[in-house]
Amino acid sequence: MARKVLVLGEVRDGSLRNVSFEAIAAGKTVAEGGEVIGVLAGKEVSALGQEMIQYGADKVIVVEHDKLDQYTSDGYSQALMAVIDQEKPEGIIFGHTALGKDLSPKLASKLSTGLISDATDLEEAGGNLVFTRPIYSGKAFEKKIVTDGLIFATIRPNNIEPLAKDESRSGDVTSLSVDITDLRTIIKDVVRKASEGVDLSEAKVIIAGGRGVKSEDGFEPLKELADVLGGAVGASRGACDADYCDYSLQIGQTGKVVTPDLYIACGISGAIQHLAGMSNSKVIVAINKDPEANIFNVADYGIVGDLFEVVPMLTEEFKKLKV
Ligand code: FAD
């Protein structure tokens, strides 16, 4: 059944986040040959419309307004509801990001519809669209289908492969004028933490340190390895609690959920709460002095050894491969 599907493009620092392209790919599957419409909301974002088309959107609708410069649920829900009223889609796909997690339940409630959140896979099976999503902190997966009405889903970053960029694709980028009113939240200023390098939630490679790194300086060899591999540095709560690093790096049940292609856990014991945030990584490498450490139970490759010896050796070897 061909459907019309809306896909939200998420903009950060003037660029589309990768999850937007993954959402377009998911949107194509939901559309089943129908139309995929990209939606951009913000201030001066229309120039990004063509990129959504190059990644597979058929057309893009842009809602620009000074009050959409910073994300607020009130502002974005007014913008999105206006597009939904105009287009009457049969499917809606957002990234399962901080923005998507905030906005999607609000819209689902306004639309009196259900929501499949945090989908990690989507396939056509037996005439149904089947969404897969983790439950019980990633210990099990459930399969969901929508039997009737609007299909509204958020997809976990780094799980659904985007389509290849096709620069020859073209399509309409049109603007929709929406009166944004009654914002209950006004963002006066955004103060960013000085962050080095790649965003954890979208990183393809993560080098994570635990209490085994022993100090703030102990993270240095991990940062060097991350630099060589073009990855990001993450941490266990043990490392954050010990003040070796900032809580923004925490991965796990009460931290970020990540699914990189490669996760290298250094000096992390593998507590269940940590595994909840990283066990769906595609390849897991664990470096730990203790051969009995639980992290080895989820690792694809395990290195029993001192991280301060092993990590610099890995960095040197990867440097050679890059030459
Ligand atoms: P440890 O368990 O102390 O492990 C350190 C490891 O380093 C050991 O295995 C040791 O053998 C190894 N090691 C030491 N020195 C070296 C060396 N030189 N070389 C190699 N290996 C070495 N934790 C999270 O990570 N994320 C969460 O989101 C999270 N949420 C939680 C929520 C709740 C409600 C609770 C109760 C706990 C939560 N925790 C979370 C904490 C979790 O239970 C663990 O305490 C924490 O993950 C342990 O961190 P760690 O593995 O770094 O430290």
C-alpha cells in the first residue's frame, strides 16, 4: 500500500544530522512506493532541503520562523502540526534523538495516535511493516506492527542504513508560512559545553573508559586512539562518578544509548546498567585486566591486559594502517 510519509530533518549547527538521512531511508520503507516528504523547521534552513532530496526525499516542506531558531516543543509542534494538517500523511518518522523523544509523544497525543519509539529495524514481512525495538534495557526485542491508521515511529540513530546520496536527484523545496504563537518556553541563550570531536550518539567508533582508567589523565590514551579512528570518547558511570570525566560522556541505562560500528571498552567491568547502553554495538572489543570481567560476555573480541599498554599499541598499529 503506497503511503505518504513525513520525515523530520534535524538540523544542528547549520547541518543536517545523519539520523535525518536514516529517517528518510525508513520513510521510504514505510512509503512502500509512495511519497516521502522531508520537513525542515528552523530559521534559515531551506538551503538544506536539496540535501534531503539527494538522500531520497521526493520533496521538502520548510517552516521558517525566528521563533524556531532554537528547538522548543511548543514551537516545533505548531510547525509540524501545520505540515501534518496540510499533507495528511499516513506515516511519520523522526530520529529517536533528544528532540525526537520530546516532540513525538506530544504530536502523537495531539493526533490521538500510537507511537512506535526507538525502532532499531523495520522490514516488510507477510504483508505487514514490522518494527523491531529493544525492551528491558536491550535484553530483549519486540516486534510491532500497526494494524490501522497512522504509522508514527522514531528510529534509533546508527541502526538504519541511509540511502546513497544521489546528487542528480531533484525535487521541490517549498515553504509553508506558520504563525508561531504562545511559546511557553523562551530560550534566551544556549551555552555549549566545550566538546572535542565527534558526537557520541552518532559516532561510528567509540572508545569508552571506565574506572580502570584511574584518573582524568588516564583518558588521554583513549582520546588519542579515538582521534586516529575518527571516533568519540565515552565512559562508564564508574568513571563519571570518580570525576575522571564529564557526565555527558556516560553510556548506559541512565546515560546515552549508543550503537556504533565499533565499541572499544577500556577498563570497564560490564555492569548490566552499562551494557544497557552499548550492547547493540556492531562490534565490541573489551580490554580488561580481569579475565572474569562481565564485559567479555558481550565482547566480540577480548584483550586481557593493562589498558595503558594495550591502548597505545592499538593506536600505533592503526596509525600505520592510515599511512
Ligand atoms: P568497575 O566496575 O569498578 O570496573 C573497573 C574495571 O576496570 C574492572 O573490571 C577492572 O578489572 C578494570 N581495570 C582496572 N584497571 C585496569 C587496567 N589498568 N587495565 C584494564 N582494566 C583495568 N553504569 C554505567 O556505566 N552507565 C549507566 O548508565 C549506569 N546507570 C546506573 C543506574 C543505576 C540505577 C545503578 C544502580 C547503577 C548504574 N550504573 C551505570 C553503575 C553500574 O552499576 C556500575 O557501577 C558501573 O558501570 C561500573 O563502572 P566501571 O565498569 O567503570 O567500574
